[in-house]
Amino acid sequence: MIKIKELSRLYQIQKTFIEYGLIELVPKAQRPKSYWILRLCLFWLRNQHAHLSLPERLRLSLQSLGPIYIKLGQMLSTRRDLLAPIYADQLAHLQDNVPAFSGDLAIKQIEKSFQRPIDSLFDDFDKVALASASIAQVHTATLKEDGREVVIKVTRPGIEKTISADLQLMKWFAGLLQRFLKDAKRLRPVEVIREYEKTIVDELDLMREGANAIQLRRNFLNSKLLYVPEIYSDYCTKDALVMERIYGIPVSDIDALKAQNTNLKLLAERGVEAFFTQVFRDSFFHADMHPGNVFVSYEHPEDPLWIGIDCGIVGTLTNEDKRYLAENFLAFFNRDYRQVAQLHIDSEWVPSDTPVEEFEFAIRAVCEPIFEKPLSEISFAQVLINLFNTARRFNMQVQPQLVLLQKTLLYIEGLGRQLYPQLDLWDTAKPFLENWMREQVSPKTLVNKLKLKAPFWLEKLPDIPELVYHNLAQTKQVQKQQKLLMQRLNEQQSRNSKNQVITALAVTLSIISALVYLQDDGKINLYLTVPAVISWVLAWRFNNKL
């Protein structure tokens, strides 16, 4: 049941939609009738920003609605193959140019978190935010104890209430969709919103973000692909996080990257490699890699290094998920549509009774026209969108646990194409995936797995004879119980059969007795009534014994 708080938020969303004139995003011929009904109900609202361009209005409306909608804009800003450049440029401002809250308020939040005056912890605290995002903003300072340069990330005051209201409203909408729209059931909106809720609630806890960053940094120590700033865990709380200050070029600043002769092709390819390494090697990946969270080191532009910050959102995959994804990607790369169809059925993404030949043909019809282009011109996002539309015919369900992975892959492709428009995502990823698949069945991997399991096996080895004996004894006991149960069932069935015969005899004699009675033949009727009564008594006794 929707509450007053959610109704208030719903009104705010509708008000924003109208006051920024976002209906202009929909062609007049395609505008739903329900919009005009809504417009009549809210007749006092007017477009107050008509002097601004539509892309500006879209960006400002998302910004005014808060964190969840800002994150939507951040994702869209990287999809220049799906959005006109003028829209993507405007939405890019949402990556790190969200209006900041006051420095004095940030100081109060930090002091509240550490329960100490800020001057006892930091020197040179800059009240002007270095960057501001949807959920938090960062300020520069130096540690008082040793003078190291740091940045302090602090959450926006009261942000949890805003996010909670938005999430409740989204869950309400998702429930309505799943209940009343047939196609929405396939998309599983309730499960998707629950997964998103878990993600964004986790992002509000900066202690969790610090732990994620420490793990990611450990995974890429001394790597040429990715650098993650050091986290100073002694200075971290739920609402404040202190980390090493890094100096780099924002990945969106293409002119600055070109000015220092950065190898953009290698940088784009390393971004793809870093993503697949996180997913398939570590099963732990940064899931919010929009341009505001990614920088490029000033050092060695000919051998560029990515710098990743803001690890509030990370994703993990099971071994089954990884194998399924790797096999699916390779099947796409090799244009083996039969394998793609079979993998979808085996993994239960589509119902098990789906005709594999029909599904294969549908996938081929979608993919073949796309693959006629050079691979470097193919957008993986476009392939996903077309497959998504095709899957409706086969009741394919959205997999919530892979939503983060899909979003991150779109981010990576968008960033790579911005850096190097000729990026061949397929050619870059295919060798990595093929190598990973080979490693899964290599002798080295087998030996490593045996080493991993060896301590457990050695610990259990002395118990094996006793376990075997107890298992055999238990099996014998189960067999005896099964035999006894079968005997009882057979006896029960025999009794049921006798009872059915006696009951049938009693019914027959009763019917004949009634017919004879109607013929007024009392003597014969007596001979029939007595056996009928006896039969009913016997049937009753058998039934009670059962």
C-alpha cells in the first residue's frame, strides 16, 4: 500500500516532469492519452524553463530529483551511440558536477562521524568541495599526524530519507507493473528493484566502500591496468571516508589526454581488459565506472594506467555465472547462434520447453544484419537491445544478479568508444575469454584446485571408514523400512479392495430390496434386507479398521 510520503514524492516527480517540459521528449503523435488526463488534474503547473534547451532541462530535472535519477543520467551519458551528442554532453555534467552542499555542513558531518574536532584530525581542510556527486562529495586536506595529502568523502546530510522514499515509490510501481502487465512479469521488475535497493543502500555505507576499495586495490597491486588509491582505514566511518589523494586526468577530458600524447588505443583496450579481469579472474568488479569515477595517470602516457575511485558499488559472480557468460560471449563472437540458444535454455533464462531451433533462428535474424558490419563498428549495447526485444517472444526473464554486470559493460564500452572510436570490443575481449576458458580445464588449474581442497580432504580422511560404515548401515535400515512400508501398503490395498466389494454388495442388495418392497412382496424383501444390513455393518467395521 502506497503511503502519504510516497504520494508526496510521486507528486514531486510529476511536478518536475511538467515544470521542465519533458513531454517534448515524446513525439506528439505518440503521447499517451493518460498524459492529458494528468495535465488536466495538475492544471496549475506550467513549464517554467522554456527558455532552456531540452537537453539542459533533462539534466536539471534529473539533478533536482536526487541520487537515483542522477545515477540514471550518469549511465545514459556514456551511451553516445544511443543518445544524440547534445544530450550526452549535458548528462555528463551529472558525473561530478552535482551542486555541492556547504563546507560548514560538511565539517559538522565529519566531526559528528569522528566525534572529534576537525582540527585535531586534519590540516588545510578546504571547505570548497573538490567534486560533488549524487550521494556524497569530497574535500581535500592533509593528515595532521604525518602531512600526507588526502581526500575526505562525506555523505550528504539527510540523503537516506530521500533515497528511502524513492525506493518505496519504485517498488510500488514495480508491483503494479508485475501485477497488471503481462510483459512486465517477464522483466521481473520487483526483483530488479530489490537488487537495486541493496546496491544503493550499500553505497550509503562508506565503511563498506572502504572495504571494497581495499580488496580491489589488493587485486591490482603492481598492475599496468588499474590503480586504486590507498584507503586509510583508521580514519573511516559510515558517513566519512579518508583516502589517498591522486592526481590524474579525467577520462572524459579527451583534449588533455591528447595534449600529453596518451596512447588512446592502448588505454581503451586496457579498460576492456581490466573489466574482464575483474569479472573472470577475481569475480569482484567495480560496477560504477562512469567517467566521473575514472582517471588516467599523468605518468607514462605511452603506457597509460587507469585510476579507479568510488568503489561503493561492486559486483560479484558465481563460478556458474562466469562460465555461462564466457561461453555465451564466445558463442556470439563465433556467431554460433545454436550454442547461444542452447545456453539460454540450459541456464533457464528461457523456459526449458522452448524449441531450440526456433529460438536459434530468432537470434540469427537479429544478429546477422548487425554482424555484416565491421566488428569495430558494432555496438554491444545495440546487440543487447535487439536481443532483449526478440526474447519477449520466448518469455525470457531478466536476471537481477547480472544487472550490475550488464550496466558496467555498457559503461566500459561507452568509455572505450569515447577514447578510441575504432575500439573493437569483440577483438579485444575474445582472446581474453578464450584464454580464460582454456585455463579452467588446464592441468595447472586442476592442480591448484586439488591444492585448495587437499587440507579439507586430509582432515576428513580418518573419518571416511566410519562414514562409509554408517552410510551402509543407514542404507540397510532404509531398505528395511521401505520393505515394511510396502507390506503395509499392500495390506492396506487388500483391505480397501475387500471393503469396496462389501460396500458394493450392500448397495446392490439395498437397491434390490427397495425395488422388491415397491412390489409389496414382503417375504422376499425380508430375505434381501437382512443380508443388506449385514453387508453395511461389515463395510462399516472394515472402514473403522482402516
